[in-house]
Amino acid sequence: MKIVIISDLHGNYDALSALPEKYDELWVLGDLVNYGPQPGEVVDFVKNEAAVTVRGNHDQCIGYGDDPQCSAAFRQMAEATRQFSNSVLSAAQKQHLRELPLSVDTKRSHTRFFLCHATPSDPLYEYRKAESEKWLDDCVPLGSDVILVGHTHTPFIRRFNGQVLVNPGSLGQPKTGTSDACYAVWENGHAELRTYSYPVQSTVEKIRLMPVGKAIQQQLITVLRSGGFPPGK
């Protein structure tokens, strides 16, 4: 079985629709909305295509009106695009975000998977670096063979105590120093991180049409093109 794992789509339908992989199942680790110009298209695609999806902090924000608790560098962008997402998503799309589980424990063949957006002990909000030893405290008690997380927009794979911890990075707003979309593949008992380019300029043009301030637009564009942080951050 070939499973494609994506996370942090953030309303970037151009990146999502350019996904080059064929798959038996698509798994999504949350944050379908905010920042990007097409949250509705992303929600509908995931609803129709994904076999497993968990809720991210931005999905929680739109579904329940909660603070997404973003870092200071992204707070203004998050608030401006939250208002945009709220205005364009239908009641049914918001309901779908509310109904997404915080975590999923599932099995395929002889492999047990645990999925969440951030960390097993804090599924929505905690930013935890790849090298943190806290992963062992969280992951070992789960008893899962593979733990899948997102949220940081930075891909990594760690192995410890017979477990594999995978963060596929961000498909819609990577923080890797490049605009290439990030994802992961699980196939034949092996995890692999992959990237691909997509028509970023198309997304940029759509951002310029979003009803947010010009300064916010430019920050979003800079983050998208650079795979990093807003200007001056």
C-alpha cells in the first residue's frame, strides 16, 4: 500500500492540485485553511479525496472561533486571513472542519499509525523541534509503529525504540528556504520525504486579489516565495 501524507495546506489549492503522486490513500495532518487564497477548494478536495484527516489549529480557529496561537511573526497574517476564510467558507465546510478528529489511531496491514497535527500530548498548538527529546516521552507510550505530525512546516524523520516519527513538512506554506511543496510517502514499510515545484506565481496572483491589506499580501507572498518568514522577522 502506498500512502501519501500531507500537512499544512493553508488554502493553497495550486500546490495541492499539482501533487504529483498516485496513491492508495491520502492522509492529511491538518491546517487546511488560512494564509492561502483558496480555502474552500482545499476543504472540498480533502473531504472528497482523503482517507484520513485530523484537525489543525487553523481548522480549529475557523471551525470553533478559537485563537490559532500563531507565533508573533505570523499573527497579523493569521488574523487577516482568518477573516477571509470565514467569509468564503460555507456553513457545511466549517462544519466539516469542526468534525475532524484531533488524532487518529489506525492500522494498515501490520503497521499501527498515530496521526495528529502538532504533538501527541498537545495535538493542536505545541511547536516542537525535530531534535527534542520530548518526542520519546510522547511517542513511546503510544505503542504505535509510525507517528505522523505536522504543524512546524519543517520536514523530518526520526527513528527511536523501533518507532518512526515523520513530519512531512508543509504542502502549502513550507519553511525550508524554498517554495517547493513538501510531503511524505509511506510504502512497503518505508517512509520517505519528497518535494515538488508548483506554479507559485498563480498563487501569488490570487493572493493579490484577497481582500486583505497590501502589507499583509506582501508578507504572504514573501513567505510563499522564500519558504521562510515575513520581511523583517
